[in-house]
Amino acid sequence: MPARRHGSGDRHGRRPPTRWDLARRRLADRRRVAAVEAARRAVAVLAARGVRALVFGSLARGDFAPHSEVDLPVVHCPEGLHYRIESAVEDVMAGLPFDVVHRDELPEPARAEAPEEAVDAADLCPAGA
């Protein structure tokens, strides 16, 4: 078997991660942890106002990426707060992009799918599962 040159990959043909790859992975992990913490804060702030919100999308699935936003479906909102809760969420999101989605405003197919993947913010795993 011929000797492999440095950097040519492992025995399966994969190249070892570069320092850049490792730095991007660390940055993505830190961003996910920040997103989980911000989602938990946002859901708690909303709960204090009588709003029941969950988390769905990439953060709930565990594939939150550098370009992802935090999706917060609102399943119950007292009358009069419907359009006033986004500023409360913005105050705790620490600059992370987010989307507050009122379940009753979703089109019917999405309305049926969203609750299936939605999770309580307390159940999110910060380290990515």
C-alpha cells in the first residue's frame, strides 16, 4: 500500500477537519446555545403575560444553523396582546433573528404540522443532539 501524503484524508477518503472547520463548528455551537437560552427567556417572558408559546423549526429539530432563526409558535394569546408580544420577544433575543408565528394565522397544512414538531423551550438541548 502506498504511503499517504499529509492532508490526503483518512482511510475512508475523508479529510481531517481544518482549524477553520473547527472554528466554524465552535461558533455554530455557541450560537445554538445562545439561541436556546434566548428562546427559553422569550417563552418565559410570554408566559408571564399569559401567552403560551413553543419552539419549532431547526432549533426544535436540533439542526439549528448559522443562518437559522428562532421560530416561536404561539398556541394561546390573550385578546389584545396578539400583535404586541413581538417587542417583548425582541427585547430578550439578544440580536438573534426570530419569528413569532400565531398558530391561528398559519395556512391549514402548516397548522397541522407545526404542533407535531413544536417543543417546550425547557426541553431544548443546548449542545445539539
